[in-house]
Amino acid sequence: MLEIFTKSQKILGINARNQEFIKPSHFKRARCVIDNKLLTKRILNKAGIPTSKVYGIIKKRSELNRFNWNTLPNSFALKPNRGLGGAGILIVYGRKKESPSPVWIKVDGKEITIPDLKNHILNILDGNFSLNSIPDVVFFEERIKILKLFKPYAWKGIPDIRIIVYGGMPVMAEFRLPTKESDGRANLHAGAIGVGIDMGSGITTNAILYQKLISFLPKKRLILRGIKIPYWSEILTMAVQSQIAANVNFLGVDIAIDREKGPVVLELNARPGLSIQIANLAPLRERLERIKGLKIKNLQKRVKLAQDLFGGEVEEELEEISGRRVIGICEPIEVIDIEGRKHSILVKIDTGAYRTTICQSLADKFGLTKTIRTKRVRGTLGNEERPIVDLSFILDNRLVSTEAFVANRIEMKFDIIVGRKDLKQFLVDPAKNVFMSEKVLEKIKEKRMIK
């Protein structure tokens, strides 16, 4: 078990997070935005980020007395504008037919009438669920429709995905599942289940219930590891866009997947809980330190780099089962020249090509053309003679000895492409290592060599 799981160290982790990562970046205006759900919605919508629709707003008692209840749809969510931790949220699933006065059905199957709603709204207006018990505002919101894939894992409510974003990069993620004990809310303190998500693949890993590791959904015995979250890249991108729109350097972004609309932002959280570390079996602070001060302008590159930096747990498990190493479409290798010296080169992994090919100029430079000969092969134009050399290189700490075609690749991005004949020790993930810095690309174009 990780050291961060001890109570004293968790308190230290919270203090360190607050002092080093939150306070410098959470100026007054930004905090006011995040703690105001309606204002957050307006800012996100202005930035083109999808949120759930608002049906009505009640700011004071006089508005409550005049409110037209018939304007509400059959299902909706009632929320306090400045609520904390899911407190005060009421989910209505349907409306009872053939009733003279509107009667709705709650998550637990119980009926709720207009007087019941009024009492609950008065509690919200009085600030019973708000930060510092300050008088609050009530709003009625569109109820998210659960994705069919998630339905077996959630009791009544809607699962959501919390993404921790820092400095414009997503650093940690958690899939939160509502339970009967949590009353259909995706709130871990109330009894919801938190499941870590591999940042690279969007596949769930470890699960926790009340900060204790579990493997199965209680009572249903459904395994919680290995759930593939749909729209994964889009969700990470949306989380970063939300952080940029809110102009806050560190925050949690809660996103749900509606079965008709796809991903929508539920809310932003200026003080996301640290239980997400346990579900990911990884300390958050280490990830924040790794990207502190990193400046990348392109949003897609930020997301890809985060996936490369903080993904890999599922990949490691796959490697253990298959005995093969998982590689991406761009990989560094060490070419061994005729004298036995090693040279670092960035290559393209090309499963569409059968045999590896090396640029003529590079083969000359490394003395490999001393082994050159011709080989009769079948090509697109029929049988032909092609020059071939002996080539040895190290890819992901594994030695590959092969015969490689020699060709003029001066105008190509990569001096070497590795074909599938030499990939028997590997599994290729097209989403891995897509990110490359502009400097690396520049070196490929100008120098044709790296390092």
C-alpha cells in the first residue's frame, strides 16, 4: 500500500497541495467562479463547452411562491448554487400520471410533492447546504441520461469522471459510481465508489469504497477493473478547456456522459478531495511536480503528453500477460554501427511495411553498406532486386538483428522505418508516443538525426 494512505501523511498532502499548488493560483475571482455553479455554467457555455440545460432558477422566497411548477419536465435535478460535496442535490426520475397536482418520483422510488419541494428549496435558500451557510440560490437542471454501458455499475444516479487539471494539463482521473448508500450521488464521502483510470488508455484500474481497495461491485460481483471509458480523449480535452475558461490553475472537473449528448461538464471543484490518489495508487503531488512550470501552447499536445506521462498501468499488465513490450508509432532506438558503437535515432514503427528500411546516407555513415547485397523480393510491380544490409538495433531494451532494405529517405521525416517482420517481440499502440516536441520535429527535418 502507498505511504499516502496513512492519515497523517494524507493531511500533509492536503496542506502541501493547498500551500504550493492551490493558493498561488486560486485568486479571489476564480474561486468565486468555481463556487458559483450558475456562473460557471455561463462561462463554460460561452467557451463552447457543453453543460446540462437549466430549466428554472429561484433566488428568493417571493419567487418560490410565484414559481410555475408545470414548467418543469418529468425528470430533473434540483441543486443549490453553492452546494458542497453533493449536499442538497435532489434527483427526480419521473412524474406520476393522473394526479391533479404534480407528483414526482425520486431516486429511491418515493413520491415527492410540491410542498415537499418547497420545504427542500427553503432549506437551500436559507443556506443549509452552502459554503459557510450563506443564503443560496436554487436551480432546476436537466437530468443526465445514463449511458447503457454504465447502467449495471450505478445505483439510480449518474456516474461521473473527475479529472484533476493543473497548469493546463490533466494529471489524474477517477470514475465515480453512485451506490444505494450514497443515495444515487457520485460522492465518495457518502458511500460512492471511486475507480482509478489509466490516463493513457481511459481504462479503469483500482477501485475504492470508503478509501479501502475493492475488486468487485458489492452484491453484483461485477469486476470494476477494465472498464473502457468512451470519449476518453474528448473528456481530457474538455477538462483542460474548462480549466482555461475558468482561469484557475488547479481544479477538479466533473464530467458525465449523457447517452444522447455525449460528455457534458457537471461542475468544477476548487478543492477536489485527495481520495483520487488511493484509487490510482499514485501520489498526486509527484505528478504535479513533474509538470510544474511546463509550457505547451497546443492543447492536443498537452493532452497527449499527459497520457504518455501518467498512463501505462494497463499497458504494464498487458506486457506481463503477453510477454511483449508495448510501443508507439514513434520510438527511439539505438543503432549498432559496423564498429559496435551505438547511435540514438528516432524511428517510425510501420506495421504496414513488412521489412525495415534504412536511409542510404545513414547506412553509409554507420558503415553498414559494407554488408550490402541484393535480394530478390516481391513488390507492387512484381519481383525485383533490392539492396539490403545487416542491421542491429536496440528497441525498448530488446536487441533486434535483421536485414534491412536500403533506400533514399532524405525527403522523408524518418531515416528508419521498422517493419512488422522485426516487431514480433512487441505490441504496437497507435495512441502511444504521438506527442513529440517541436524541437524534436525540427531536428528530424533539419538534421535527419537525433542526439
